[in-house]
Amino acid sequence: MAVSGSTEFDVAATPEQLLDAVAAIEDLPKRSSAHKSATVESRHDDGRPKRVRAKVSAAGFTDEEVTDYTWDEPHSVTWTLAESSVQSKQVATYTLTPTDAGTHVKLDLEIGVKVPMPGFVLKRVLKSALDTGSKSFKAYVEGR
């Protein structure tokens, strides 16, 4: 079973500053309580993270996930699940649009699980991830 959703928000920062914040993988646990640790396993030629390994805890499950990052600077960044023992799917994209006051951000997220989980619990996990990816991320970026 997979669920998807999106959220939009404005940040008082440039698209470049937002992408730099996403690239600060070592800070993932600071901006996401679900992330217990995160490390970059490989990088693109420009130094941006390519493959990331993270320990994540959500809905009573602890998972070690590996995600691959694709950068379309300065417009978007996407990460896609490569490995996980709990998740069957994770695709997320931040789409960035410059504004006079900073950047308008759209976060699209789709997640699925391999383990039995009631739909309402998975939807709660999705909502929590969207909140973290918007509210917590915005606070992190604006506090840098």
C-alpha cells in the first residue's frame, strides 16, 4: 500500500540556500525527529549528495533506508528510495519557485510500506513527514 500527498509553503531564503540546506545531510536529525542518523555514502561530481544512508524511526518501526538524490538546480531536488527493510516506496521532491520575499516551495511525497500497516497509520506517517518536510525544514532554513 502506498499513499501520497503534497504541501506548499514559503521560505525567506533563496532557492540556492534551500538546496544547500537539503544537501546538509548531517543535519537531518536536527530538522527531523524521525531521523536518528544520516550519512552521505556518495556524491555527485559537484559535491552534492548522491546516495544517503539514514536510520529512521516512525510508526513503531525502525528502518535503515538508502535514498538516491537527483538535483535539478536551482529548481528542484528529488530523493528516491533505493533500499529499505520496512518501506517499499519513497519518492519526494522539493520544487522551488523564487518569489520577491524568498522562495515558494512545493513538497510532493509518496511512501509505501512492505510491512502490514493500517491505512490510517500510514496516512498519519505521511502527514507527519509532510509537516516535518515543511514546517521543520522552513524553521531549519530560516535559522541557518
